[in-house]
Amino acid sequence: MAERNFLEPVFIDAFDLDDAWFQCLAAILGKGHVYTITRGSYQGQKRLEFDFVTVRVKNPAHQIIPIIPEGMSIPAPTDMDYINGYLSYLLTGQKTDTEDYTYGERLVEPKARIKEKVNGTEMVKEIPLDCNQVEEVIKMYKEKGHGTNQATMEIGMPSDLKLEDPPCLRIIDTRVRYGKLHFILYFRSWDLWGGFPSNLGGLQLVKKYMADEIGVGDGEIIAVSKGLHLYDYSWELAKLRTNKLDLVIH
């Protein structure tokens, strides 16, 4: 791949989620930047990553999970059982003792965490923020109408910079226009092979739930990221799926 002097934004215009996944795989193999991870998940491994990408999905409800053609020896990156389970993860605040957060907790039961010393022992105190963002956005649209730019749900917090694994999804912005609810998403980092189809599948189900509650149609998803990537262990799978077996990734 040629040396670059400027970032290369990429725009993907897809019909459904299966189409979006395939187009992203094909595009990243030609336009991705290879680098070694110096901090974060899989430190020391190589990643192939877009400089910046915008993915528009016009009809995300049409085909939610990727279709693997018959005869291809490729494991499916996700399935509807997993995505239906992921929906519960997104709409409840349940979290294990080993988790710093979940997307669901940040959406429906957000808490601020502060460290304090009790009898010489450092403890973490949780302060509930009393804001179910999903229900508040639904309420806003139903009670105040559709002419607003304030219906934004936030995942990220400033203190996430101190976490070992901060959230990848940061913002779920929403818009009701032309009679439909649309999601505009920002991912700081995003695994294209497995994370992309599972994340968007689950978020599509959340969008459908919210649209039904608001009383509007189910609209588009537009996702942007400066960190949509493939780890090196999935490069050959991506080449196989897109019939680019002869492509050499540097």
C-alpha cells in the first residue's frame, strides 16, 4: 500500500447489514492502514484499519446477520440467537463483578464511580445517575415532538480514559425524520469481523423497539468510526469471503 500524507475517509452506502459488512470487508482490504497495537486489546498484534469510515445502512431490518455463501469454509461471525441475547445486554443494567461497565448499564442504569479510602482501604463508590436514556429519549419524542437535536444517548464518560478497556461505542444519536427513527453511532474502535455484525444487529433491535414505542417507522443506521479494523488473524477470512485471495497485505 502506498505511503499516505493525509487521512483517507471512506463512505459505504449499503442496503442492509449483510451488505454493509461485506462492503466494509472488501473496502478495508484495499484502503486499510496496517499498524502494530501499542496499547489496548491484543497489544503487539497487527491491525488493518480504516483512517475514517462512514457506513450508511438504508434498511438494516432487511437482513440483520451476515450471509455466508454455501460451500465457504468460513465460521459465521454471529447469529440471531447471539443478537437476541445481546439485546438483553443493551436494555438492562446487569453486570458482573468483573465488569467495569456494560453498554446496557450506561444506557439504562448509568452510575458515576468515585474512589475513596475507607479505613486505609481504597473502595469504589457508585452514585446512580437516575437516567434511563432509552426511556427518556422515547418520552422526549412522544411528549415534545420530533423537531429536536437533543435526543442523544451517551455511553462514554471522561473517566473511561483510566479504564483498561474503555467502551468502543461512545454515542447513540437519534433523529426522527420522514416518519422514521434513525440511529447515528460513533465507535472509537470497532472489530469489523465479529463486533460489527453483532453490535449493529443488537442496536437495530433496540432501534426497532424505540420506534415502536414512539409510534414511528424503523429507519436507517449511520455509523462512523476512526477505528474500524480487522485483527491479523481474520485477514485470510476476509480475503476468502470477498474473493480476494491473491491480495497481499503489507
